[in-house]
Amino acid sequence: MSLEQDLKQEKFTNEYEKMAVNILFTGSWLASLNSSRLKPFGVTPEQYNVLRILRGSHPKPMMLADITCRMIDRNSNATRLVEKLRQKGLVNREICETNRRQVDISITDSGLEVLKKIDESRDAWLENLKTVSMGEAQDLNTKLDKLRSR
């Protein structure tokens, strides 16, 4: 379905405005699909992002600032996200032995297990995106990277 049909809007000021609205609308659609996929596992998309970042660093712990700069949504409250994940037993927060001002954050075995279960649902989730070919996906990735390069 076209953007105009989805939004019940006949025209846009120009193609740049339409592109911006289309990216925002599609991003919202994709975020909703992602939230629905993660809900059965008891994590939000932002918490999932933190877990993925920590898994990439595992077994080496990370500092909060390093996690924050790798997040998809850098406006998220990383301190609060880490605390929620700690309360769920999915991450550890420990004062660094060599620098008492530093807090080391690492993923737990339970956190790794949750990610493993979420990974098992990845193919079904990605089916939603296979209305475009692999080549079209690569082209779109290139164009989105170009758009952000300014």
C-alpha cells in the first residue's frame, strides 16, 4: 500500500517531505513489530538493544558511557535500562576494583539465554521485511547511510 493510502493524504509538498514522512511512518511500523516480537520475552526494544551490546562485548564488561554511545536510541535512559535489566537478573553491575568511580556492566548467563531464545524468533520476524529483495535491501541500506552522512 502506498504512503498516501496508508495516511489518507493525497499529496506532499515535495518528494523530500514525503521521504521524511515515509521513513518516520515505516520506522514506527517496524518498531511496533519489534515490540510485539520482544514482549513474550519480557524485554523492551531498548532493553534488548542493551543486551545485544553487552553480548557483543561478552565476557568483557562495559562502562555505561560505552553502552550509551552504541545504542540505537541514544536518548534512552541507559542507567534506568541497566537497572531494570539488573533487577531481572539479566545483567550485573559491579564497581571496578581498580577504579572505584567506574561501574562495570556485564551480561549474565540468564541474559545470554534470553537473547538465544529471541534469536530463535529472528527469521519469523524478518519475514515481514522480505517484500524487498536482498539487492533492494542493500540499496536501501546504502541510501539510508547516505542520508545520515550529512
